[in-house]
Amino acid sequence: MGHIVLIDGYNVIGSEGRFRKDRDILARERENLIRRLSEYRSLLSPDTEIQLIFDGFPSDREPFGHRGGGVTVVFSEEEGSADAVIVRLSERWGNRAIVVTSDREVILRVRQSGAQAVGAREFMDRVGARRTATSHTIRNGKPEDKDEDEDEDEDPRPQTKKGNPRRLSKKERARRRTLQNL
């Protein structure tokens, strides 16, 4: 069974500094995000699902439950907010869910249900890296991103750490495992 990636749509758009209250601009940003995620989805394993969740009601151009390019678009409608939908779906999918949001309260709530969480900006950096990186080095049969190699060389941890100084913290290892699933 693959992962279910639950993405807070407006949170991602806002993390890139593109959130505008103008309806036409916001509709274009939603369409742009759906297109980018569809391209990204084609690079993932076939059993991985992407669900893009937005606040509010769908417009005439975007019917509820729109599905295209491997991305399912969901609007919160009567549930109130996209956050409520994301929490409900993460409880449903449990440890299969990977939630993309920068909302701390949502992150805490979805982790209680066993889901993993990734920040919106970090996820979009990953999407951009996967889309543009056509010449990955291959190690152990899997593509490897340049960014990960560079992170391993840098040691952001304090020098007073006890134990193996080359081993990453438990939190950092969990974060990297989550990103590898994307």
C-alpha cells in the first residue's frame, strides 16, 4: 500500500508568497498548483495518491472532487476549513498519510493519528527538485538528489552532543524518512 499525500492547498500557495485575495488570481494559482502537482505525481510510485484540499466551496470551473493527472482536488465545503478535512482524513489513513502544511496545530493533531507531516515550503522545494533534476546520481538502485548530499556534509548540530557525533538526531532522521517517501 502506498502513501496518501494530503496537501493544504492555500497553505502551499501562501508559502510561496503567491496568495492573493483576488478571485481570478487565486483561481490561476490553484490551477498552476494542480498542474505542478500532476507533473510531480507522474514521478511517484503508482500507488501514491495526492489529495489537494482547499478551504471553501468549489467554483463553476472546479467542481467538487475534481480529479485529473493523479491529483484529487477537494474543497472543505460544510466541514468548515481545509484543516478540519485534513485532520479527518489523516485519522482515516493513519500512518499511510503524509500531511503537507505549515500550520503547527494541524501538524500536532495529525501526528497524534500516526500521520507524518512536512512543511509546505519544504515539500514544494522537493517538488521543484524532483521536477527539474533529470540527472540524478544512482546509488543502491534509487535516484539521489544533490540537495541531500549537500545536507550530509553540513553538520548543523551543536558540538556538545553526546553519543555518535555523526548520527543525526531522531527528529532529523524521521524528517528525512518522510521526505524520502515523497
